[in-house]
Amino acid sequence: MNRLGRSGVGVSPLGFGAAGIGNLYTPLDDEQAYDAVRAAWQRGVRYFDTAPHYGLGLSERRLGAVLREYDRAAYTVSTKVGRRLEGADGTGDDLANGFAVPAALRRVWDFSADGVRRTLEASLERLGLDRVDVVYLHDPDDHAEQAFREGYPALEKLRSEGVVGAIGAGMNQAGMLTRFVRDTDVDVVLCAGRYTLLDRSAAAELLPEAAARGVAVVIGGAFNSGLLADPTPDSTYDYARAPRDLLDRALRLKTVAGRHGITLRAAALAFCAAHPAVASVLAGARSAAEVHDCAEQFGVPVPAAFWQELRDTGLLPPEESS
């Protein structure tokens, strides 16, 4: 287990990202979701990440239902605050937000101190757990003032009270996460999609700052929402159809990987895990088969000659290697 900053919280190098079991894009039944979580446990995964946003609480409920089968001291679970769930009168589904669930609840942006506590209390109820180990401020991109002025101090207070072990922020950008690393006392930041074989923007400032200050980094979106898992004309990149130039680049990466006897998936996961600031890489999975594949690919040794060829051909900058 790798420790998150100066906290006593540990995470497994490979983590389970639970957005998928919240019916991301398409529905799956409870047993499929439960089997995915149990498969992660079988493969040695001991870090599980969820959020109220994922399926309007469905991800938390499903994850908690399985985690309660195991020794609470044996795993680490994180959730997020910033989107508070309220009852809604609306009908229909939540597909506009990416989740195939009934729109029985609605999200309310709320990074206030009261909102942080209320959101966390509701998450604990859905999870059926007495505590979570890590709490992230979730996507405060357009709410920076409230997040820094009210949300972060609320998390700091929860940590000082011993309610949670580690605190941080989770975002799909590197810039504001760098500000959290520099200007606050976070233990960890979760950076999704900004340190991959296709987008290395987190390498410029975030990762060096985190390493220098002893802040852990968790990487999500290692496959950039699908393109680096299986590049095809229908692949998604950051949850939309992949642009042609990025598809071409991903196909070139796949070709090089094949020449060195590995998959592009193995290379994508290895790239994220290799940076010294990175404590864990979250792999999102919707099925036991996907979990087993991620675990197998995560364990594949990637030859040094592969990274050298990427540098020689301009697919990686000369100074970056794994």
C-alpha cells in the first residue's frame, strides 16, 4: 500500500473506479456490479473510489453493499463532495449527465461547509459504512471561490476531528489541482485524464509540485475514457467521439506496443503508474472481465525499448520515460 501524503491512509497501486457501476452510459444489474467489485478484491485491489455524482448515488450503494462483506480495516474507500443530491419531481433518466438511471434525484452544486458535511453524511448512509478514508472536493472548476473559502476548510476540520483520514480534490484539469497542492494542506489530488499517453499536461507543474511537497497523486482516466483501451473510429476521448488526430496517434501507439509484445492498455497503465508522485491508478470497470483484464495488464512488464521507441518517434517527449 502507498501512503497518501503525510496521512496514515494507504492505497493499493491499482484502484477501482466505481463510476461504471453507477450505470455510466448504459445500465447493468446489481449482480454484474457486485461481481466487478468482488473481482477487484480477488485481484488484490484495496482502494475503491466513488462519488454521489455516479448514478445519483447508485455507485455508492452498490460499492458499499459489497465492501461490507470484507474487513473494514483491509481496504480504503474515497468519495467526493460538491454535488449534493436532493429529491426531484422530474421523470425520465439521467443520461444527459452520462448515467442510465431514473432522474429521481438532482444534483446541487454546494461547496459550503454545511453542504460538505451533509453530502458526506448522505454518502455514508448510502455506502452503509461508518467512515470513509478519503474525501475529495469534486470538480470545483466553476466554484473555485467557495471551494477554497468554505469547502476546503470544512474538509480540513473533518480531518482534524478524525472523521476522515485524508483530504484532497478531484478534477479533470491540472491547473486548479496545482493550486490546491501549493496553497492548501491536501494529502492527495485525483487527476483524471491529464496524465496519459495522449495528454501529459499534468507533467508540467502538477506532478513536480506534488512530488516536491509530499502530496500524493491518484491518476484516473488512464485510457482517456476509452481511446487508449481500444482505438477505433468509434472510440471516445474525454467522453466524446475521439478527434481524428488523436485516433491516429493512439493507433501509432498501439502499433509500437504490438511490436514490443504488449498491449496499448498495459502501456497506458504503466505510464501513469511510473511517475514517483503517483500513489495509485484508478481503473474504471463495469464487469468482472474488465477488472481481470485491467489487473492483468497492470502487471505486465513494459520493456524499456518500448519507451525508447516512443521517444525516438516523437510519441513521447525526450525527457519523459517510464
